[in-house]
Amino acid sequence: MSRQTVTAAVAAGCFISTAAILMFVPVPYVMYSPGNAYDIFALDAEKRPTVSVSGVPTYPVSGELRMTTVSVTRSDANLTLPEVVFGQLSPSHDVLPRENVYPEGKSAEQVQSEERQMMDTSQQEAIVAALREAGQPVEEIPVVASVVTDGPSDGILMPGDFVLEVDGEPVQATSDIPEHVQQREPGDEITLKVLGADTDEPEEVTVPVEIGPEGTPRIGIGVELGYQYDAEVNFGVREGIGGPSAGLVFALGIYEQVTPGDLVAGRDIAGTGTIDVDGRVGPIGGIREKIHGAEKAGAEVFLVPAENCRDVVGLRTDAELVRVDDLAGAVDALDGDGPMPRCG
């Protein structure tokens, strides 16, 4: 065998070995793929929709209103280089650095817990936004958000308790409570009138004041603005789905049920977007994948957060992409007789 032949054989072997390594060695990326699009009006085994409303007058709905999802590479799975290349070239997939989705130092359980918490917050904000848009009464009341373990309020107050009065004085803002505490001395007691999350009658409780780690008086609670309303909303979202991106669809589903009009009007509508209590719609990730998933499920209209419109430029889809800035705009677009505002 000549020297040239041996050299060529060795080079070929090295190339094949390197190619094999590149084919199977994991790379630090995750892939976004189209997920399912769930109709929140679809009935479960108990004949209840995914988002159901009670406690206030409700009205029949027609058509489908879909919350959209993205399928993401599991935290315990890896991509190979060919998979990354495929994801980069595919119009219905996307590839992101792994640390953007699964931050270093966080377990899969922590990420899932945070995603679930974000969805819980999104659901509560969707309720408030929808009821306000529908003209339903919503009262702002300071609420206990957290209780310090082994602190003065531990065992006395619970997260979700509405704080109505402090020492007989009505509470008007979240700042009223810490300001009142700061005027007291260690060993003093403060009387709060609270309404528990699961009770109908307020009660008075007494909490001792102590000096906290910062050297200031405290009663060991965190307070934020809460909301009280007559409607009772149940979310039957499937296990494993998290994040804040279904806020807009949740709000529309609630609004549709508590108003006499027919917003969806028999159509198949999907969408995405975060929402706050004032009805403002925010951008999300994976917009292209969500549109592909919704189109596959049969959606004819897709509601796109205004800030995501730049992300769908050039996207080929048969679904009508409707630009949405806020909940009021989404209602107007779906309920109006004229053309809906489009992305682009």
C-alpha cells in the first residue's frame, strides 16, 4: 500500500470519527417545537370547561377559544448538532441556548415551580382584567402575600387574608400597614381586622411587634394589593403547563362567559400573550411555534401581542394574525364588523 493511500485512509478515518462525534455529542441548546392548542371552552369529564365561572350571571358560548403551548426539550434531555441545525432551518422550530431556558444552578423542579407560580399569577390578573372590562365590580384591598416563618404573625395570619383595618383605622393602601407598624415599639401589639380567603365574616386578630433583622419594627408579613369580586373562577389547566403566556386567552374566556354578547361567535380562535390587571397585553416567547400548533388544531384567527408582530414577519400561515395591544382592543377586534387589525 502506497504512502498516499495510507494517508488518505487515515484522513478518511479521522473525518468519519469526527463526524460521528459531532453527530452524537450533546450540545448546550434546547428546541422549541409547536405544542398543543387547548380549547378552554371544551368540557372535561365533569362537564365543566377548562375555565369556568360561577357566582355571577353567565351566558352561553360558541366556537373554540384556544390557549397555545410550546413543546420544549426536557431539562434532562440533550440535543445533538444535527438536531440543532434542523431546528435553525425549520420555520416551525426554534433553538435557544440552554441557559436561557434552564438557568444554571436551578433544578428542573425549581423551574417547573416558577412556571406554575407565573401561571397562577397570570390567572389572577386575567380574572381582574376580564371582570373590569366586563363592568363587574372589583374592589382593591391590601392582602397578606407572605408570612415570615416563626415571625410574630406566624399561625395568626395566612397568605390571602385581606387586611381591612389596623387598630380600628380603615386600610386604604398597602403602605398603610408598614407605616403603622413603624410607629410602634417592640412588645406593642397591633390589632388587625382581616377577612380570610375562605371565610365570609371578618375577624379581629392581635399581633405582637418585634424588631426585625434590619433593626426596624415588624409584624412579619409581606403585603401587596389584592382584589375582591363576586365571581368565582376555576381553572382546570392540564398538569405540566405553566408560564404567564395564556393570560390574554384566560381573560377573553372569562369575559365571554360573563357578558351577554357572542364574542367568539362560532369561530376557532387562538392566541397568546401575558396580561396585567389593567388589561395590557405583553409579549411572549415561541410565537411562531404557537401559531403553527394553533393552525394545526384548526384555528382560523390568532391573537398576537403587538410586540410580537415583528417576530412573525414573513411567516407563512393561513390563520389571520390579529395585532393586540390590550384586552379592550382584543374585544373590539373580535366583536367589530370591520377588518381586524393585522400584524405587519
